[in-house]
Amino acid sequence: MTPDAASDTRGAGTPRRPLAGVRIIECSMLGPAAITTCLADLGADVVKVEPPQGDYVREMTWPIIEGTSLMHLHVNRGKRSVVLDLRKPEAVEVFLELVRNADAVVEAMRPGGLERRGLGYDKLREVNPRIVFITISGYGMTGPYKDYPSHGIAYDTWAGVVKPEVDEDGFTYIPEHVSIGINAGPLFGALGILSGIIEARATGQGSQMEVAQSDAAAAIDWLRSETYKSYERPESEVTGNKSDNYARRAPGTAGMKEGVRYNIYESS
């Protein structure tokens, strides 16, 4: 079960990169695999553990390029892959051996997937006290939505980033927009991984953390949400800019309609 380096783009003579020597074991499905993409770009050795049938992102999420999805090619670039059926004891032993020599383990699937296989944080810490364990999910590991299956566009709706619309047949859909949660969540997670590794190397102790992609979308859109909240206070306490004679503007970019144009104009 030696990791397959077919997707590893590092070659002989390549300058040493900042995260060389960092090893991350990733158990992921679909888009949340992006949590380690930028870390692999920076030189981390990311080993992606896949079930026997593989991560189904390989064959879905169009476009499909010569039989492989663009999303797989993008979010799993620079990683190595190993197939392990974690329902089998011998595969569990191999997984624990990988963890023994790793800096971090990523659980990028429905929360608790590894725990249900007897591979939760407490078990991993037994074989490697310095391990950093992070779970990236849709709605977090606590609260009323923790067990909900989730999808990228749902996070932005939950966070209020995009408003659902209704088509002519009465069905709700999400209008075209730049996805925030599915991109911001992995970046917050990557930052958490690095901070955990730094702490572990300083103290010898690992840590457990989580990031919810819905929370990440809300955090990125903080200016609008916090402006709306602040406008609940009296106008004598919360005003607009002095240059606007203190008049309140709409939150976020909506308030720029009558403001600075930034030399952006419609062109042919």
C-alpha cells in the first residue's frame, strides 16, 4: 500500500519549499479536500487516503477531462494517494502507522467519520501525541445541523451571502455566484493546521480543531452582517462617514453605488 506518487509534481532539482518535511494524512471526499491543496503547493507531503472505489470527486463535478473531473485535478494536485479500506483491521493498522510519522490528520467528510471507525482523535493521539487533528464540515460538530449532509452552495445560503430564488416552476435554486464557504473554509482550516503544527513542535502536544464551511462564509461576509447589526443601535450612536454628513449607507459594497467608482466602466 505504498502511496502512489503519480500526481506528485515535485521533481529532482526543485528548490526546497517552505513546508518540506511536513506530512499530512488526509481523509477527504469532494471539495473539502482543498484544505490541504495550498499546503501541498508549499511543499507539504500530503497523503490522501481513499476507499477502494476512490473519492467519487474523480468522476463528478463537471467538466470531466479525459475521464477525470477538473475539481479532482485542482484540489488534489501535488498530493499522493493510497487506497485503504478502513473497515478492515489490517487497513486500520496501516493507517495508524501513517499517523505515527505524520504531523496532522485531516477529516474532510461528514463529522465523526473516523471516530465511527475507531480512529478518532483520542486513538490517534495514542500512537502520536503530537498529532494535529482537524475536521472540516458543513455545519460544525455541534448544534442542530451537525448531522446534516451538506453541499457547497448551501453554506453561502446559510450564511446569508446569497439569496435563494424561485424558478417559473416554483422550485428554489441558488443563483450563480462565486462560492465562498467551500473556498474560505479550507483556507481557515489550513491556517489552523499550521498553527497546530507550530504549537506541537514547541510543546510536544497535539491538538484537535474544527472548521465549518458555513461559518467560514459568514466570517468572510463580516462587514455586511456586522453593519446590519450595528445599525440596530440608535443613529446618534452609529452613523455613516463624516464625508457623507454622517448619513448611513447600505452595508458592504451596496453602499458604494453613489461612492467611489474605482475607474470601472462598462465596455464593449
